Amino acid sequence: MTIKVPTKCAVCHDDKIIILSDKGSGGPILRVINTKRIVVSKISVDHCIQGITGEKCDYLLRYIRDNVAFSIYVELKGSDIKKAHSQIYNTVRHLGISNEKRIGYVVANRVPRLNSSLQIIMKQLGENLKISIRTLCSNNEISLP
């Protein structure tokens, strides 16, 4: 079931740098570099959107470039990478739009070694939901694809 994103949960930005963080938590931060100043809808999923069964990721960035819809799912996490992946997958199930290009980022204070059970979960769910998820260390930056 796809849930509609309330307008109060989304803010449009065309800033060169979009900061994603849990304000005041001292936790991980992700800087999103937007050199082409594309209008990006920054959606606060965890603190704003109701109706998602189970846990959800912190942010969803949506934008259109060259007539292609992109969605970037972001979870800011201390160190529980497995839980962070589950939160992203659950959010995709509820908010995913067909034909969008999906990318996920887990931003953690520390990145543990990938064990085989997490690799299997990542592969299965990634294939089913058509999303690839990368794990980054805190205070990292990405460029909009």
C-alpha cells in the first residue's frame, strides 16, 4: 500500500548543499551536494509521516531529472546497520513509486564489518524492491545522481 506524503512533511530545496541530520542528537550527518541546483523535495519520514506499519527511515529525497524520477532513502543510525536496512526497506514498501530510480543510504557513526546474514538480506530485499543501499560513515557527503 502506497501512502501519500502530506505536504507538511516535505520541503522543497534547490540549495547547493542539503544537510540531513537528527537535530540536536549529535548523530550522523549527510551532506547532499546539488551542484545543478535541482529542486529536491526533502521529506521528513520518521518524524512526520503517519500510517507506516513498522519502523521507517529518517528522510526521503525526491526529484526529477531528465524526465526520470529519483528517490533517495536515508537512515541516520548509530551502528545497528541491519535495523537501518530494514527501516529503509519498510519505507520503500509504503512510499515507493513505481518506475522511480531508488537509492538508499545508511549513515552510521561506525560501520561494522558486513556479515553474511546481512549480505543475504540486502541482496534479497534489494532485488525485490529494486533498490541498492550503501553504508557510509558519519559526516559524509554524496552528490545527487
